[in-house]
Amino acid sequence: MRGSRIYLTMTTVLGLVIGCSSEKASTPTASQAAPKRPMHRHGVGPHGGVVFDLGKYHAEFTVNRSTHEGIIYMLDDDEESPLDVQANELFLTIQSAKDDQDKTIPQTTISLTPAEVIDGKTRRLQGRADVLGKIASFRGTVAGEIDGKPVLGSFQWQTGSKDMPKK
């Protein structure tokens, strides 16, 4: 009985030391390593809005002042191509806002809902609020859930002579 325990202990130790596989672990070479993400450039996006990080995603925020609409476009890593995501609702909080006459506008939260949903995914979320027709500049925060994970991002918006900043 005692010999069986010693034999079992020794085989267990040898198994741990030697391992289960005769293959050696290899370190990936530079060509095998995961591709690097492109550099963050942000700035003006393909729709003329401001690009920002929204969790692990890239998003672009635009305002259409004539329709009082705020729009979030989801972008791929290149910050130009559209990205389809599953999102039911995001919340845009407008902070430190000024209108065209440089008057302060109180903090406002706007619900953004999916547009053009295909197979349960969207690449654009939008919401309307009267305040979006008056705002000239503000800091914004976007929060919600994308693809089942919480996201949070922030940006600075400055309106030019048109509804959206120039490219």
C-alpha cells in the first residue's frame, strides 16, 4: 500500500515536471503576432463630425441643427468604415454647453436609438432634442451598452459656420 502511494506521488511529480506534451512552447515571431491596431488619429470623421473612443469602439458624433438631431455613427478601427453593432439605446449627456449667443445651457441627457437596424445590428444611433438646434459648443459624454458590454466615451463639440464641423 505504501509503495503504491510513493509510486503515485512520483508519477504525478514527473508528469508535472515533464508535462503532458513533448512539443515545446514557442514564442510567436513578429509575423505571427496579432496585427497592430492603427494609430488613433481622431479629429473629423467621414460624416464631418468629431471622432472619439466609445469603450473599445470608435464613434463619430454629428449634429444637424436644423432638425435638432444628434447622431452617433459607429466606425471600424480605420475610423472611416462603418461598423455594425448591437445597441438598443445610448445616452448622450451634454455638459458645459453654450448657445449661439454664448449663453450657458443646462446639462441635458438625450436618448439615442438605433436607425437602420439590419439583423439586430445598427451602425447609426440618433436622438432629437430642441437644445441641439441651439448649441454652438459643448462637452459630451455617451454611455450605454454595445454588443452586451458597457461603454463610455467623451468628446468636445464645436460648431463651425455650418451644422457640422468642416473636414
